[in-house]
Amino acid sequence: MIIIQLIVFLLWIYQLIMLARVFMSWFPNLDRYNPVVQFIYQVTEPVLRPIRELLPPTMGIDFSPLIVFIGISILMMILR
């Protein structure tokens, strides 16, 4: 039971990191060399890239973070 709670907690943390990535996309002048920004991109890009390849942007909007949020939410509901 503790392991499941830990997994749910880590998924929740990943959702927060993904949310930070979404917010960062709203600021085009963000310093891409900042270590925190680089960390967020390095952690989220491996998950977003395959979804982006399957789901091209619609009208210039990238829906891949939304798909990840939905997937993580479903996984968290299953684990609880």
C-alpha cells in the first residue's frame, strides 16, 4: 500500500512539473539555459515527444500536455 501511495505522489509531482512546463511555454523570452528550466524540459520532453509525433498540433496548439494530464489522472484513479 505504501508503494502505491508513493507512486501516486510521484505522479502528482510529475503533473506539477508538467504544469510548470505549460506555464513556461507562455513566456517566449524565458532563459533556456537556466538549470531549473533545463531540468523541466529534460524531465518532460521524453513523455511529450512521442505524443506530439502521434498528435500533430491543431491550429498551432500543442495538446500533448493535456493528453499526459489525462493519462496521469486516469492512472492515479486506477491506483487509488
